[in-house]
Amino acid sequence: MVSESVTVPSGAAALPGDLVIPAGARGVVLFAHGSGSSRLSPRNRAVATALQGAGFGTLLLDLLTPEEEREDDATGRHRFDIGLLARRLAHTVDWLEQRPDGVDLPVGLFGASTGAAAALVAATERPRRVSAVVSRGGRPDLAGDALGLVACPVLLVVGGDDETVLGLNREAAGRLSSVHRLHVVPGATHLFPEPGALEQVAELAAGWFRDHL
């Protein structure tokens, strides 16, 4: 089993991450966090732990440098820069492929909030390597024209009481040409804080990656 802190190069940026690859992993899932979040997000870490238990490797990554995070806290400048976030995800896919323990593993992307749009765009930039995408309370609409270019299977998970985001996901689903499913968790709001809601997300994600990685 691999469990280590890593640094992923992306252009001039050095992105800190936490990589776990269980023995006999069936694939590895890269996490793209949402606006104002980081690799320390307790929600993403809970999902990552569940995926590890299901036999998947996980990489939780900070998509912004500490300097960019500080600037973003003040201005919100970077969190909606989907092109930047997607490019860094794509570079992370390349980095993983260069590792001896990652070269043969199929890759899935798990995106939350704006990170979901970045994951979808990255999937179009690395179609040979990215086998599936899962969005949790995501903003797939922000992927724009890339939605119609996504080739891999996509699962959109949205809370039933997250009405605005649910509407945006329904519109985005209508623009996807690949295999996809929109799953609504009844009674859940945007961050899935309700009892059992996040556990449902983790179970759905594990099932999707199990079927498609």
C-alpha cells in the first residue's frame, strides 16, 4: 500500500497532494475540490476513505498554490478559472502515468462544485486516460462547450433540496453525449450535511467507478 504526501508539477506551480494506493487497486480517483475548498475538505476526505475501502486509490490535491489561495480568498479570482483548474488536473493525470505504481491504473475524476466543471474539461483533454467522472453537488454547466466532447461515463449527484444546482445539472445532462446519469439524493442540500447523505454519495461514486474504471 502506498500512502504519501506528494507534490505535482503543473507549469510553474507545485501542487501539494495526498496519495493513497491500496494493494491491488482497481484504479485511482483524482479529486477536484470546489471553490474555497482544498485537499483537506472533510467531505472529500470522507468520500476518499470510502473509495479506498472499495479498492480504489485516491489523490486529494490542492489545485491552487498557497499564494493563489490567499489571493482567491480576497478576490475570488481563481476559483472560477475552469481552464486553469482543468489544465492542472490534466497535468496531474500525466504525472500519475509517469509513476511506476500509477502507469497501469485507470483514472477516474471526482469533482465537487466548480471542481466538477474542471474534471469534465480535463476528461476531454485526456480522453485516453480518464475513464469516468463523478460530480458531487457540482457545476457541470461551467464546463461550457466541453460538455458535448466528454467521451467517458459521467455520474451527476445532486441534493434534492439544492434546487438551483439541480436545475443546472439537469441542463448540463441534456448536453452530455456520453453515457451519463443524474442521481438526486432526496432531502439533501448542497454540501450533503444531512445524516446518511454523504454516505450515499460515496456509495454511488464507488459503484460508478467500479462499473466504469
